[in-house]
Amino acid sequence: MLRLRIPFAAAALAFAPAASAQAALGPDAAACQANRPSVLVSVTGFKNRIGKLRVQLYGSNPAEFLATGKWLRRIDLPVTRSGAMNVCVAVPKAGTYAIAVRHDADANGKSGWNDGGGFSNNPRISLLDLKPSHREVAFAVGSGVKTVNVVLNYRRGLSVGPIGR
């Protein structure tokens, strides 16, 4: 009988959900934990582990995307020491949204040459075109948690892109 229990336990572990390396961060973490309409933004590709991370949620109106003060939700957090930063952002209801992320490396609240940034759907950006269209970054959120991966981009000479590429 003991022989049957060991393989069964191993099989059960193989199908168990993997524990995330880091729990959801931010003031909206409870929304992700309760599986309410929300976005779990997994931010990777940090050039360094200093400063602050800002995650902004925009709605379905393309005219309001990246417009000053038109975000629906903004979360600022200190950058963690390692790993992906998994930031939970509650949404008002199911619908279409977009995410913009900024790594404010010197935590001065202003965009600078050493800061990084990224968007939902990871569109290609350049020094001449730092702002993608709403269409490129929009995604749908249903009645639960939508995971969105964002890889940060940094200026490297005359180009902009993820570190290491």
C-alpha cells in the first residue's frame, strides 16, 4: 500500500498549481486573490533594482490612452530586490483596458534617460516613437484575473529595447 501512496503523492504534486515566486503586490492585491475583475501585471526585464515602479491602467477610449490624468488607476511601488514584480490592478468591470509601466530608476517622479518603460502586449518602441497606439496595447478583461506580461525597455545609445537583446 505504501508503494501506491508515493506515486500518487508525486502525481498530485505534479498537477498542483505552482506557487508564484512572489505574491501579488499593491493595494489591489485582494482583487487578484479573490479572482475579481483585475489585471495581474507581471513586470520583468529590470536594468537595476532601485527606484519605483508605476503601473497605470487605461480604459477603452483611445483618445485617453497616455493622456495626462486620464488613467483609471495608478499604482506606485518601490522596486523589489529580485524577480518579476506582480502588481495587481483592480478594474471597474469587465471590458477593454491598456497598461503602461514605468521604472523610475532614480525615484524622482519624472521620466529620465535612465528610466525604463513598457506596455501591455509588449509593442516595439523606438526613440522616435515611444508611445504605441491604444490598439497595439489593448486587451480584454473578463470576470476574473487577466495576467499581462510587460518586459521593460531602456534606452541604449540611439535605440530602445529590453536589456540583453
